[in-house]
Amino acid sequence: MKKNQILITAGTDYKKITKEILEEADLQSHIMDRTKKIGIKPNLVSPSEASWGATTHPEVVAGIIEYLKERGFSDIVMMEGSWVGDKTNEAVEVCGYDRLSKEYQVPFWDMQKDKGVPVDCGGMELNICERVREIDFLINVPVLKGHCQTKITCALKNMKGLIPNREKRRFHSLGLHKPIAHLNMGIRQDFIVVDNICGDLDFEDGGNPVVMNRVLAVCDPVLVDAYVCQMMHYEVEDVPYVKLAGELGVGCSDITKAEIRFCAAEADRVLPKSRKVVELADAVEEVESCSACYGYLIPALEMLKDEGLFEKLHEKICIGQGYRGQTGELGVGNCTCKFRHYVAGCPPLENDIYEFLKGYVLDERTP
């Protein structure tokens, strides 16, 4: 498989189509040495089943493991760290990766328990989980989905699961885009298998899955993210970390250079244009908010909208680390604890936010 190729297949037997596309891509020729330690990095952002649209289907990872083992690769680990506010071990259990680990005798490394070490990432020092350095060949298995802050998330952003929680929080204070791009100078992805089965096109944490039943195989993380921008009706410039990663030399952000090949009849499909988050985000004033906090706020606002209460919310909702120590009217999360009205939590869950905002709106309307 060439560096500029993007292979796309489709079907409902996810393990089978994964093995088929890896055969088509000739993954083993990219690894070569059977003694290499291979890391498989899924997206287990939170403890929600893959059908919800947020996490990597275990069948895809099973297909990767079977493909590798059948060709004599045996030193394999799975590795991931869930987002701030959730525990990786809970996501591993809910998403079925504990069963994968047992069935295939492949250990799972919880990167939330790993020590962070400073690494020069293209001129920007970032803390990366220590055991990442033990991996000789990294296979990234992201979910193709939307994101309430960065618009899209796929190959490049999925590397955030390999940094400590403290560093994840710092990424948001740094503006997300620049550190995401630089992180990929410090962590090399050797191969990408994209889960485009039913990712949520609005929220990183799922809830509105869009069924596509596709799997992609790619070598260049920047190129595939540029392709995802196109598929989700964005320009590369709309997602700054993709363009910056290209400028840093991580890969190519020029989608015209891509050779896209559909390996199954149903693979050539168009993603619907779905961005509920854009309308709802107009009610939010966000400064350096963590993905989990923001990600729970947007579904809570959607619940208000479904009840006809969103339009009655006349006060902007403040959220994010940038509000620490400040005062205001209406806030979400512990960072807004000095506000007149705020919902506690780090992060507060969507039902807690919903009940809080519903009470605020109804009280606001009470004479």
C-alpha cells in the first residue's frame, strides 16, 4: 500500500472486512520484522458501546489481531486512556476489550495509569505516556466522528489517549489545535484502520450514530484527516490541527494528492451533513474547556431543545478552565464555582447539566 492511498471497504461482518482490507493493504509488509512490539490504539473515550457512535468496535480490533497472529506477529498490546472524567478500565469492560484481551491473550495497557515523560514534539514539549516508547509499530484505530470543539476527530486527535490526564487538561488551555498537531511529531502512527461503522457526526461521546458500515485503511494520518474533513463537508482550514500537522511534516494535508480506492460495492457512500452542535453552541461561551465537560453540555442543551426550553434560555452559559476564579451568572463545571448559578462536577454529567439548566430556565420564567 502506498503512502497516499486510502482504501475503503464496507460490510456488516466487521471482523471479516477488517481482515480483508488489511490483506489488500498488505499490512505485514509494512511491519516486516516479526519480533517488533505492535501497539493497537482504539478510541475508548468513555464507557459506551460502539453502537452508540463514540468508541471503536471490538470486532475491528479483533480482525487486526487475528490478521497479525495468523502471519506470525505475536508481541501485541492494546493501549488507550479514556478522556478526563471517565476511567479506562470501565470503558474496557463496557466496550468488550476485556473479553478481547482474554480471548487473544493480548494485554491491555491503561494509559491513565502510565507516567508521563516530557518529549520534544517538533519544538513543543509535551508529556507523553512512558510506555509509548516501548512500541515499535503503532496501529491507530480511531472512530470517524464529529467533535463539539474541533469539528472532526479521527487519526491525529486519537493520539490524545496516549497522554496523561493532566496533559489532556493542558491541551485545552493551549487551544487544542496546536498541541494536537505537535503531539503527532512525538508519536508516530505507522498504520491507521479507521472505524467508519456508525460514528456520531456531532459529538465525540456519541448518541447520534450514523450507520455507514465502512472500514478504511491508511498510512498517512494527516491525509486521512483531510479526507474526513472533505467527507464531513469542511475545508481543511476549518480544522486547524490538520493543516498545521501537514506544515510540520507529519503527513500531507492536500486531499488532491490522495488515491482513494473503494474495495466494496457499498463503500462509495456520502456522509450526511449533520452538525446539531453548531446551533446549540451559540448559547455557550467557552474558554479552554475540556472535551468531556463540553461534550456533556451539548447533549443536555439538545434535551432542553426537545422540550421547547432551549429557546427560553436567554443567558449565555460559561464553561472552561478560563473561568477559574471569575464570577458571572451561569456556568457549568467546577471551573465556574464562583458564578451565581453553576452546576458542580469535573465534569458534570449531561443529566445533571440538563436538570440544572431546566431548573434555571423554569425559575427564570417564574414571576
